[in-house]
Amino acid sequence: MDAWIIYLVIICISVVLWLFTFISIWRMKRYATILFDLLPFYPIIVVIGYIAIITCSILWLDNLSWILPLIFGMFLTVLMLYLSVRWINGYRLKVYADFLDRLNDDKYSVKVLSDYFVQKTIDPDKINVFIRHDVDLFLRRFSKLINIEKEKGIKSSIMIRLHSEKYSFEKAIPLIKQLSTEGYEIGYHYEVLAQTKGNKEKAIQLFAEELAELREIVPITVIAAHGDKYKNREIRPLINLKELNIYSAYDIKSDMYLSDSGGYDFIRRFGHHLFEELEKAKKGDVVQILIHADWWL
Ligand SMILES: [Zn+2]
């Protein structure tokens, strides 16, 4: 095989690696965790992409004409390294653990969602924090996150899917039963419109069936829609929540709603970490914090 074909293949592979990293960082694409679980390796991928391109340039190009790709490549590499490390750093489990330590301060009162809807225990002298987890893809990552909450003595509300692409609901049953007995709140992360491919009548019926199925395992008081191209939340106004004795997490009147949806780079969005936003909350405020464990490493 001609040498130039090998160079071409190496260059193509490195360009793909670079583009993958670049688009992930820029568009904050969820495939970064869904397909490859690669987030911690982004800096390494960027460097491999760089070395491959430079090696090919030196071997392939004449004289000193490889200097230009070398300089340009170095610039891009440093930029992507900086952005990827900054992005990943925001999602370290250590950051979450430190945040929970902060929440253990006397000025906060951390509760589960049914405290808001059923017990109505809003403390006017404290910042009322409700942590919600949408368990979308990885039970493994969720378990790590929830273990930190157990360590810190923090209780949260956990929205569980019945049709995740990555975990089986049946396998999650022992965990959710245990969490429920430990004082965590389990909620229904519904996706009935996606399940019925947009058929609203069927979706309403399926909602009641799945809710009943979940209630045979643990008490369910709260629901939240799973984000999908079928926009599952659109079914909510058509469902008689009162009749089903259920509340939607979206009906909380929050003074502040902090979310990591999409796994965006916090610094790029706020200029500081998401959790720093909480500093703006006042006594008596209701703050809902949505965390997707899939992003946390
Ligand atoms: Zn979801």
C-alpha cells in the first residue's frame, strides 16, 4: 500500500477525533456520554488528534511547509484542551459533594418534592431547596451520585424511567425500593408520548397504567416529563392529575430553577458554576435544582 494512503487514513481519523471533540464542546452534545462515555478522555483524544496530524504533515509535506499546520494545530489543541478541561471540571462528583456540604448549612432547608405539594412545608426563614434527579441513562452514575447524598445526609427526589435506553427498569427496582425506604422520593419520569409515537389517547391510558405499575413498587406522588422529540410534557395538560392523586414537578412555583439539562459548560453559560447561582437566593425562596447524574463523573 502506498504510504500516502496510510497518511490519509491517519489524518482522516485524527480530523474525526478533533471534530468530535470540537462539536461536543461547542454544541454541548449529549452523545458525548451516550455513545462513548468518553468525557474524561477528551483531553487525551485532542492530543492524539494533534500528534497524528502533525506526524503526517511532517512526513508528507516538503521542506518547512509543515510548520503552518503545526502552529495552527497547536493553537487548536490548546484551545480545545482548555475548553474540555473546564467543561469536565464543572461536573466532577467532588464539586457536587462540596455543594451538598454547603447545603448542610443552617440557612438552607433541603426537602423532597412531596414536602412542597402535600405537606406544604415551606420555611419562610430558610432557602427551601428541592433537588430533583432525572435518571435518564446510567444507573451506575446515578448510584455514585446518590451515595454521596447518603454520605452527606441529603434527601432528594428521583425521577425514574420505565423505558430507558441504557438501564432496565426491572434491574432498578431493588435500588428504588431501598431509596424509598431511606426517605428519598421516587417519582415517575414519564415518556408516554414517545412510547405511543405521538398518539395522545393511547399515551393518556399508558400514563395511568405505568403509574399504577410503579405504585405497586413504591409510593409515587410526583411526576416529570422526560425530554424527547415527542415532547412528552405536552401530554400533561390532558391528564387529570388530581384524579390520579399526582403532582407535576413543573407546577412548583420556584423562585429559582437551576438545571444541568444538556450538560452545558457552566462557565460559558453563567460565567461561574451553576451552584454559585444559589448565592442569589433569599430567605423563604423555593429553589428547584435538576441534576442529571449522566453528566457527573
Ligand atoms: Zn429525562
